[in-house]
Amino acid sequence: MSDSFLKIKVWTKLITMGVVAIFVLVFVWENYANTATVWLFGKHEMTVLELLFLTFVFGVIATLLAGPVYKTLGQIAELRKSKSAPDAPKPPVPSPATKP
């Protein structure tokens, strides 16, 4: 990779990270004092940032649990399929044809 392309790549990443950091700071600044009433087994007052954090944590937990649950459901379906099918005799293996 030439030197100018490397510089463009580095500066693009730096500018992108700077824009994201500014966005996060503005988001936090605008929402640190805003509150929301949330029903979670009763009404609770919490800030928008706390609610955002809890939503993120619950989303990560749900994502981590979705894979094993999906695999387990597939194993249950496979087990039901193997139990419902009777033990059928295996088809005969064809022998190689002999040349006359």
C-alpha cells in the first residue's frame, strides 16, 4: 500500500472516531438529566442513560442466550424425528458391475 493511501486510511479512521466521540458526548450531555418512568415489576424513575444501559445489557444477554436456545430446539426436533421414524432396514449396497 502506498504511503498516501495509508495516510488517507489513518486520517479517515481518526476523523470517524472523532465524530463518534463528539456524538456520544453530545448525547450524554443532552440526556443526563432526562428521566423516564419505566414499568419493571413496578414503576421506577430512572434517567434515560440508565435505561439505555439496561436495554443494552438485556439485549446482550438475549443475544447470548438465543444461540444455545436455537441449537437446543434443533436437537429436540432431530430427536423427535429419529424417534418417530421406525428402524427401517438399510438399503443394499450395490456391488460394482463386472465387465464381460
